[in-house]
Amino acid sequence: MLIDEAAAVAPLAAPVPEKRVRDRGATEKTILKAAKALLAEEGFQNFGINAVARRAGCDKQLIYRYYGGLNGLIEATGADLGTWVRDRIPEDTGGMFLLTYGDLIERLALLFLEALRDDPLMRRIVAWEVSENTEQVRRLAEARSKALSQWLERMRGSLAPPKGVDAVAINAILIAAIQHLVLSAAAGGQCAGLVLKTPKDWEKAATALKRIVRGVYG
Amino acid sequence: MLIDEAAAVAPLAAPVPEKRVRDRGATEKTILKAAKALLAEEGFQNFGINAVARRAGCDKQLIYRYYGGLNGLIEATGADLGTWVRDRIPEDTGGMFLLTYGDLIERLALLFLEALRDDPLMRRIVAWEVSENTEQVRRLAEARSKALSQWLERMRGSLAPPKGVDAVAINAILIAAIQHLVLSAAAGGQCAGLVLKTPKDWEKAATALKRIVRGVYG
DNA sequence: GTTGCTAATCACCGTCGGGTGACAGGGCTG
DNA sequence: CAGCCCTGTCACCCGACGGTGATTAGCAAC
């Protein structure tokens, strides 16, 4: 039988060539998915045309053809970021009544912390942002920033920050702290002497974060 | 004359071959200096044997011989970090009397912020730390962490944190915030919607930081 | 001067990266 | 069926990288 013959001739190669369907749309999706997975798992160090093509199991030429190269692919990734943040961070207030601005920020901070912890791709992008300053990264950073601020805006509702404090600056510091905490933990399991491995460790970090929020916003 | 002849023959090359002295110690220092400068200016993306050798103006073989490769060179860089932090961050209290733990942390936070802002190499190392998790980076991170904690210890003196608060966690968050703020600013001139370019911008960030410190430590 | 040590360089290898042009093959139209 | 367009693949170029062996050249002791 032909099948047996083929199996006997090349037993080490992929036994099923998977009969690649000629479907541009599907291939495009596969490539984009591969790019995101690769970025999430390997980081931006080894991120490139060849790596994505290998991962996607297709020829790199297709990336050039369908996305116009790596830049276009990254741009497409950025375009996904908005919908993607919407998917991963809950919109509701978890049944809580957010009476004060402090309540709101505390909840948002913890939500953001958790979301970032659970999200390798987002972490990589954040790490990328602070490591390089190329056009690619700027695009990605802008997309992420926009998605984040839109989310914050949506969650804020009608609550206004207390007078007399620079809420933009304070919140930027809080976000910075959360991002660096998560990045540092993901990279080395600790940050500035604070071990961040077990859920208990994160419990402590969350408590401290809440304390800080309450300290400034009451 | 021989010199004129050489100049006539190769006018485009370095006109003065610089008469490289045969001095191993000096060469080692040159290499180390080049490595640090390169890392500070270009970042870890393009950091490698060839780049360092080019920058140092010597053959890469010497890096292998004297430092046992890039790893050894990085290790040597890490060894310098301690003395180097000592050099760049003032030890005195600037004539202030630090009466409370809050006074202390506020001052340390601002000192650290300023020192990191002024220090490209340290910034690159921090960025490297959160971007990769290789043995090299771990070594470097450890050296930096040790230097930082020693400095904190020295500055702390006899002041103790208030009871009832997890000072380690709080301070880790503060350090994380400062690091990410500076990194983000260096990369893109802003952080989470907060523009960080002019001294006035940084003024606002410092004010917010002080407010946070005072909020938790009084 | 001759010899020996070693600092410094040169030349080369294999590998991998980005990028491009040519080619094979399926599926649809006439 | 013949033609064509489009998807997918292959083969190649160039350059940069990490790494290594052989080679040159200066200094010092004899």
C-alpha cells in the first residue's frame, strides 16, 4: 500500500504532511497567532521573521506577502491589543460599590496587577517598551497605552479624583510600580528584596499596594 | 620619511596607528570601559563580543583571553557595580536632619530617582533584568541588588520603620515605581500618560512620589 | 644578538539573521 | 481541456555574529 510505503521510506519525517490547505485567511491567522505566542513565550530577544515563520510552520515569504514584513505583523498585533485587553480584564465591579475614588483606584490597581501577572504577552510588550526605542516598539506601546487608558476611562465612570492631588502623576506611579513588580517577578522571582513567587508573596504585595493607595486617596 | 610615506599610502585609515602599547593591564581596562560604555549607550540588544571589541579598538580574541569570553566580562562589570554605586550616590543627608522613617524614605526615594535618571548604564542593567532571565543577567542583577541594599542599609542608620506596616513590601513597590518611571521615561519620554521630559515634568513626579511616601509613612 | 615569552592580530569557520527572486502546484475561469 | 491567478515553497544572497587556530610583533633576560 502506498501509505505504508511512504511511512517506511521516511519514518522520521512528519508522518502526516497535514495537507496544508490553500487558505490565505487561515494562514494569516496562523501567522499572527504564532507571532503572539512566540513573543509571549520567548520574548522579543529572539523575535524575528525566521522565528515566526518556523513557529507558524510556513515560509517567511508569506509574512512578507501578507503583512509586509515584521513591522506590519507587529502593527497587526498592536491592532489586536485593544480587543484583547477588553477580553481579559473584567468590566464589572465584582459586585462592589465603589463609593470613593480610593475604592476605584484600589480595585483597578489590583485588577491590573492580576491581569498583567496572568498575561505573558502583555508582560513582554511592557518589557519591550522599556528596553528599546524603535518605531516598532513605539507603535506597540501606543496601542497598549491607548487600550489601557480607554479601559481606565470606562471604569472610572463619574468618579472624580479628590482636589489638590495630581491624580495623573499618582496613578502613573502606581501603574509603573505594578508593571515593574510583575516584570521583575516574572524575570527573577523577586523585586528589590521582596520575593514574589508564591500566592502568599503576592498577597503581601497587594496589601502594601492597597495601603499605598489608601495613603494617598484615603 | 617613513611616516609620510605611510600617510601617503593609507590616508583614509587612522593616520596615527596610535602605537598600541603592549600593556595587558591597560588593555583590560580599555575593554571593561568599552563594555560599560557600550552597554550604557547602545543597550543590551547589540551587546556582544564583536561590538565590545570594535568599541575597545582591539581584537575580540583579547576578550576571550583576558575575561574568558563575554560572561567573564559581564561578571567583571558586575564586580565594579558596588564601588560604582558608592561613587555616584551621596552618602550624606544633604544637611537635613532625618527625624522620622518617612523623612528617610522620602529622601532615599528622591536620591535613587535622581541617580538612576543620571545613569544610563544602571538603567540598561535594570531594563536587562526585566527583559531576560539568563545566567549573565542574574549575576548582574545580583550584584546590583546587593549594592543597592548595602547602600540602603548604610543610609538607614538607626531609624526603624513604623510598626504595623510591611516596610519591605512598601519599599519594594516604591523602588519598582521609580525604576519603571525612569526606564519608561528614558525609552519613550512618558509613563502611563504622564509625560516625563522636562525638569518640570519630573518635578510633578517627585511631588507625587513624596505624597505617596508621606501617605504610608506619615 | 639571540632566544623565549606573551601581547596583539589575522584569517577563517559554521551558524543564523533579514531579505529577495524564481519556481511548483492547486483551484477556478473560460 | 487550457489558461491563469494565487498560495505556498525552495534556493539563494549578504551580512553579522560567536568562536578558534595560527601567526606576527614587541619586550626582556641572557
